[in-house]
Amino acid sequence: MTVTDDKKNVVPGTPAPVAAPAAPPAPPAEVTFTIDGVETAVPKGTLVIRAAEELGIQIPRFCDHPLLEPAGACRQCLVEVAAPDREGNVRPMPKPQASCTLEATPGMVVKTQHTSPVADKAQHGIIEMLLINHPLDCPVCDKGGECPLQNQAMSNGRPTSRFIEAKRTFPKPISISTEILLDRERCVLCQRCTRFSKQIAGDAFIDLQKRGAMQQIGRFDPEVLGFAEGAPGTADMPVGGAEPDESGAPFASYFSGNTIQICPVGALTGAAYRFRARPFDLVSTPAVSEHDSSGSAIRIDHRRGTVLRRLAGDDPAVNEEWITDKDRFAFTWQTANDRLRTPMIRERGDDGFRGELRPASWLEAFDAAAAGLRTACEPDQRTPGGVGVLPGGRLTIEDAYAYSKFARVALGTNDVDYRARVHSAEEEAFLASSVAGSGLGVTFTDLENAQVVLLVGLEPEEEAGVVFLRLRKGALAHGLRAFAVAPFATRGLQRIGEKGGTLLRAAPGTEAEVLDAVGTERELDGLRDALQGAEAGTALVLVGERLAGVPGGLSAAVRLAARTGARLAWVPRRAGERGAVEMGALPSVLPGGRPVADAAARVDIAAAWGSGSLPQAPGRDTAGILDALASGDLRGAVVGGLELADLPDPVRARAALEVADFVVSLEVRTSDVTDLADVVFPVAPPSEKAGAYWSWEGRVRPFGQALESTAMSDSRVLDTIAQTLGVHLGLPTLDAVRAEIEQLGSWDGSRVAVPDVEPLEPPQIERGQAVLASWRMLLDSGRLQDGEAFLAGTAKRPVARVSATTAASVTVAGRPEGLLDGELLTVSTAHGSISLPVVLTDMPDHVVWLPTRSPGSAVHESLCAGPGALVRLSSTAPSTDADARREGQDA
């Protein structure tokens, strides 16, 4: 039994989801009016321009956008209107009206430029006015060929210009951020960019400057816009690398690239794409972003085998028309200089000494991989033998399935775990019981229409950008209330709705106590009342992958959902995590959520796979596999695109792979694993293969191959290795993999029990110590965005956050008041230290927050610690660098 998502994509092997009960909405009241002689009925409140669209009547426009509030700024959509007066007589309005701000009313008569000379003349006049100062640079404008101004100048403008004076000019381009350039003389003041920034993203970094004939779009300016210095939220604004000018601070927003796409005239252009191609030179391919688990629809534009830009796709059910800047700009990693192009083999001497990697043919590499894995699986005098499989969390559904099957059928082991991050046995049981095989659950639509959303171990703006946009939209449109269990209120939480979300302050490791206290503690009564007052299906609990590092956290979330009736959803950070869970890339879970320990589940899968039997005992998780490699209990490893820096203890992971007898690595680019591997296979990045991701919603997101390539997918490489081992995996093509997944069907048997883990006692904190809090920023030092200098310029500067009390307790030589805002704070463990400017923050005492993997703050690599660990705080000599202090305040 299978189900399909709203785009008719097959979701293989999952039970049909049970929709939350909800009363059918009352049909909206309708109004009847006439447009261009056609009488039509539309819901009350419908704009005239929308009604015209439904009838197929084209009205030109620049400022109008269906996802932005009406502005009536450009006046291009003028129409002639007549409406009934109090006596019922239909009387014309004295002047043409903007159809993008005019609601249809009963008896109204509208004439567009198709039937009204008045409307036609008015639109001609507006176009003429807009072109007075617009430069005639279409041949060199990046918008040329896909420009609404070009199109409408031809369809609704004058054939010749009457303007003979000198056009107004400005210096150009203005770098409003490292990513976005502004040609002010092209701007028609449609305000799409400013409305997007305010209404959708909530980033007031760009707005109208000055008035009258000199009015223009510019960067955020506190003096012009009336934002007093030090106003709420301004201290946490990101600061990019562009030089400031009279317009104000750089436009450093995670969503700023959307303004380029919705700009109708080419005033806003991308620094990386500028002057590189014309739209008619490009080939466009629909795709899905690989950067987070939202499954955002994108469009890849490429020419001569090179991707030149990515745009947001139009998918109302998922990302609407918005994507993060990471989704838009971070694609150069797929063609970086360290891209692997050919297989490589490392020769080992009789003494085990590793030689240098050398290029090899595919056939030679397959033979070497098969021989090495065959030997590693065999016991010897010192070890029982065996190979662990670490696929990583960035896989497509098809590749994750191949790793899962390869481990069980070709290697005969359940030692497979995709989790290249902090993880736990509690999380594995939670994924098996509450996520795997659950089908389409909480959706973006549910999120937007929810009344209450509780965020635990999840910072949406940093870890799932589209989730943040939907939360903000729901808060502004429907009064959604967002609560977050976190150490401090992030700027993202402050921008969910006009008043922001509600913080339930919790030190790292105490999240479970907070969740269990809902309804019993006074400070949590607001959340309790909100959950109890929410209608059925409109209370949601979103948990992030970081909660895996909190003992009892996921158990507490399950208990909270059970006693309140809230719907529970798991939102991981990486695109391939949900698909890996569904495809059984876990030591205790087979595809479809089938428990490894269940004999009937094993028989079901073995029959589908044509295998005699499958390993019975649950295998080792990622930490267990690495420990077994270090101790010699496992002799080999198959690693797929895993970055050691993402693991909780990269030093130990590297040591484990160094002593392994045999390591096979499947990678797009060279990495730390490449230096330790015996055989390296180059595999195709997302743009060079077809596949599908499984989003956090449970929605299958298929995509096609954009670029022709000789690189193989992970599934094809694994199938060929298995064939060389003498094992028929049966996954030579994408169609074969999908067909096999489809044949598995759903699992109606028993599930892994819901975990019930008690939280640990909080640690005893001595003077000079603190508990570490940390999460990854959207733009950081990750491998899928490095090398993109334009994007890096808008990343938030890394800082350390502590409370004023904690800062005062840090010993500073010659000064009793402790550490001051902006000075350097050193956070250290026995393994290393990190020094960053400190920002005093309203957060629990004896807690320090660091970005997990930002420049100068590689928490796992430097500290070999994760959230909840005890660290030491110290200070260097007092800083006298005013710039450093200012950086700490603005980060």
C-alpha cells in the first residue's frame, strides 16, 4: 500500500496518514460584478486584479505580487471602474483606479485596457513616466529577456519616446550586501523588495529613502527610518562585508536573494551572476534544494555544463516562491577545485603502512574495494571481522536505500547509521517509533494554520529557513503563537509575529524538565493554556535533531504530545535525514519502519530482497561503529560523504578510521576521510543525477538530472561493488531502485517501543565553569557552502553569548567587574579552546553559547564537546579595539 503527496509523487512503503479531525470551513460569501463585459462571482474581499487573472484577462503590473500585501505603488494596473451609488445607479469613478488594491464589490463594472480607452491611455502614461529616467541598457541588464518592464513597454507602452532631456543618473552599482547589487536608476519604486523584507522575512534592512523626485531604495538607515539605536532586535542584526554608504547598514538577511527574483526591472542583481549570461542562453531544470529538510523547490539555470544561478521554484504547498540565500547561492561546492573526478586506490605495504592515493580505473577500483571488504568481513586471529557503514545524512532516498540494502545483503550486518552528528539510542528508538513509516504528517500548511507551535531543540531560521517563514506568516495572518525552549530568545524567535515568540528559558540539558513541567509550573502556564485552548489538530510540537543530545528530551516531547493532544513532528537539519530513516539506514530499523528485531519484519524484507536471511541483532550506531573500529572489533568501514568535523568527537573518529584495516569512501569532494581511505569513489552531486529527497513533512520531493555527467550515483557504485563481491543487489539504475522500493509496501506489524528515558541530574558547576549551548548557523563553515565568498559576506559574525552575571564571574586581570561586552572570551576544555567576542545576553547564568561550526568556532573539532558539556571560561587582557566590541554587539 502506498500513498501520494499533493503533487502525485509516490511515497513508497508508508501507511496512509490519518488527517487530524477538522470542521469543514464555511463557504465564503460571494460578490457578483462585471469585468470587460463578463459577469463573474468571486469571494468577498477578492482584488479586481485577481478576479481578472481567474478569467484570463491580463492586466499589466509591477508592484503587485500574490504573496505580498497590496501597495498600489506603481499604478500600472489602472482600470476604469463604475460602481452603484446608494440609489443603485452605476456611476463611474472620476479617475482610473489601481486594480491591485481595489476589492470587487456587488454590481461593480470594471473595464480594463482591453475594453476601455481611458484605462489604456492611463497605462500608456504610466509606462511613459517610468521610462523617463530608466536607462536604455537592456543589452547589458541581467533582467534583459525576462523583464516585465520590457514586455509591458511593448504591450502597453508608446511606440516612441517624447522625452528628450537628460536622464537622471546615480553612481552604480551600490553594494547593498556582498550578494546583492543595486542599480538605483533602474528602480521604479514598486516596493516589492521592501515589502518582502518587512512582511515575509521581517528584516528591515532595505527601505525607501528620501522623498519626492529623489526617492530611492536603499539600505537600512536608523535615522531615516526612525529606528533608535539600541532598539529591540537591532543589536542582533547580522552585518555583512559591504562598505557602508549613506543608505545605512548592509542588507544582510538570510532571505535577501528573493528580492532579486521578484524585482521586476533589474534594479537588484546578484553579484555572482551579474553579466554572466542571458536568460535565452540558459537551460532551466526543476530541482529540489539539498541544503535542508524542507524540500524547497528550486530551478537550476545552466549553460554549457555549468550552473550559473538557482532560483526559487513555485510550489504553494512547500516553499511558495521563497528560498533561503543558502538554497539560492550555495551551489559552487559541486564544481569546486577539490572535486573528485576519478577513482583512487591506496597501496598498503606488508607492514600495513599506507602509501599515497593514486588514480585508478573504475574496474580496478571496484576489484580493490571488493577484495578489501571481503577480507575485512572475515574473522582473523584478533578480531571477529566485520564492516560498518556510515552513509551520512545528505543522501537521496534511492542512495539511502542502497546503503541500507548493501549493509544487510552484501556485508551481512546491521552496523549502519546515517547520523553524522550528535545522536543517541533514545533518538534511534524515537525515530523508529514515531517517524519511520508514518507517511505525510504535519505539513507546511498545518504549520501556517496552527494556533500554537512549540519549538524544542530547533532554531527554524538557522536550521530550516522555510519553516521560519511559514511560522512568521501564520503569526501575522492568523495569530499563531510560537513558544521556544531555548537558552535565549534568538532574533528569529523575536521576528515570529509582530510581538515575537515566547521564550521558555532552559539551560542545555534541562529541556526535558521544562517539557514535563508544562501545566505544573507558573511560568509555563501560558503554554499550557495555549495548548489546551487550541482546536483539534492546531497545536504542534516541533523537535529538532539537537534534542538527541538531551537525555530524556525526546521522551518528554512524546509524553507532552500524548497528554495535550498536540501533533508531534521531527525537523532535522540535513536534506537526507528523513529519507535515510524511512529507508532503514539505522542499526535497528529496516525500510518502512520495520524493526530489525522482529522476525516477521525480517522475513518480509528478505522475501522482497530475494535474500535467504538477514542479520537478526540490531547493529551499532555511529559512535559504536567508530568505537569498534578503534578497538578492532570491526575491521573495515564504508563511508559515504561524511565529514568528520560534523561528528561529536572528530579526533576520535579520525583515530578510529586510521586504525581500520580497510576503508572505502564515496565522495563528491576530497575530505578528511579521503586522507584515510583505501579506495575512493567519486560520486555525482545532486545537479548531476536524478533522485528524490524525503522532506521533514514526509513528502517525497523528486528531481531530475540537470547536467550531463559520467559520475555515478552512490546506489550504482554500491550495486557494482556488490556485484564484484558476487552478490546481486539488483540496483543498477534509478528506475530499478524506485521499483524495488515501491514493491516493499507498507508495514502493519509491530513497531519499536516509544522510548521513556528519564533526564539526567544537572552537573555541579564550579567557579569559572559553564554549560555549553550550541547550534549551527545557516551560513557557517559547512562544506556545502565554502568557496562562495559572496554568500559568506552575509553570515552572522561568530560571538560567544553569556549572561551579565556569568560575564562578571570571569576573572580579568586588574579589573574586578569581570568581562565587558565585546571583549574576548575564551571557552576551553582539555582538548582545546575557542576565543570569541562576548555578547551579554538575557539567558541562564553559568551557560555559554557558541556557534557550532562558524569561522573561529569549530566546537566539535576544538573542544571535542557538544551541548550540555562542562567548559571553562577565561579572558585575555581587556580589549581596547573598538571594532571588536562593535562586532560583538552587531553579531
